[in-house]
Amino acid sequence: MTITITAFERSPDGGRGLARDTRVRWALEEVGQPYAVRLVSFEAMKEPAHLALHPFGQIPTYEDGDLRLFETGAIVFHIAERHAGLLPDDAKARARAITWMFAALSTMEPPILELTTARFFEVDKPWAAQRIPLVEDRVRIRLDQLSRRLGDADWLDGAVSAGDLMMASVLLRSRSSGLLDEYPNLAAYLARAEARPAYRRAFEAQLVVNKPPAA
């Protein structure tokens, strides 16, 4: 049976690849697995049929036969474990790659998402002028730590892995803030990830959905 994932019928980011279905698309492209996409509206995401797949009414979800998963990290981890190409064969290197997956989601992403919320959804609050610089500093701390760890390496731990896939996806969310430009090695790292053919295929697939209709 063909793997089926869900994605926004119309993504809030307009197709810039920030929606989390892009991560799952990228993982499937990296391991060479075909997949179908079921597009859902914001209204449909709150209906019982979708809530049966994702109890929090979000995307993406993953269906493969009678297996149904939600949460991007869990989905990408499942894909990486089941198909060659995203996790090393060596047990220790594999464990380190998985560690980087968790680091991307648990350590790097929270302050980046907090900054997005502050800049786009709380900017009109009376305390925004004081809050935003504080959140920016929290993001800088994490970017600085990651930058020092990456150094001049191409990838986080040897060959590209699911850890890099998740980390690059998270860093992509920080680009609009301009903070990533302060760390040339991280900007170059993200550019390498975006240049991968599998990423380009995933990006283009979600962009097609979000392109405005021709006039």
C-alpha cells in the first residue's frame, strides 16, 4: 500500500517549506519511498475523521496500511528506521544521529518558535518591544552553541542523516529573523541541505499546492 501523508490545503507560509509536512516529504524522498498526499483544510483538521489520526488537529499525519502516526519527529524516525538512507549502519553513529534529531526538536526549535510567535502574533502587545530582544538572545545562544559544534564540517556527525534533516528544517524557521546570517557556517549548512535533490523534490511538491492560481 502507498504511504499517505496529510498536508495543508493552503499553507499559512504560502509554500516556503516551513509547514512540517515538508520534513516528512523530504525524509520519504531521501529514502526513495513513493507517497500520496491528502490535503486538508483548517476546518477539516478539527473534524472527527482527522482527529482520529491526529488528536491535536494538526498536520502532518502518516498512514501506511493499518499504521497511523502523528508528530513529525516520530514520523521521520519511523521512516529512517524502516528504510536505508537516513541513519548510519554503525550502532554508535546511529545513536548520535538520533540524538541530533531530538536536539533539533527539543533544544533548537522551542526558542525559534517562540521568536516567531513574538514577532508575528504578539508584536502589537505593549510589552513586545521588551520581549522580542530577550527571545532573540535566547535564539542566539542556541545558534552560537550549534555553530561552534558544527565548526567547518559539512554535517553534524559524519555523513548526512535524519539528524541533519531535522536540524536544517528547524533552522529554516529562523531565516526570516535574520539571526541565521550572523553564523555563516550555519547558513552554509542550511544551503547544503536545501541543495539536496531530495529536499528540492519535497519543496517543489509542496510549493505546487500553494502557488496562487494563474490570473
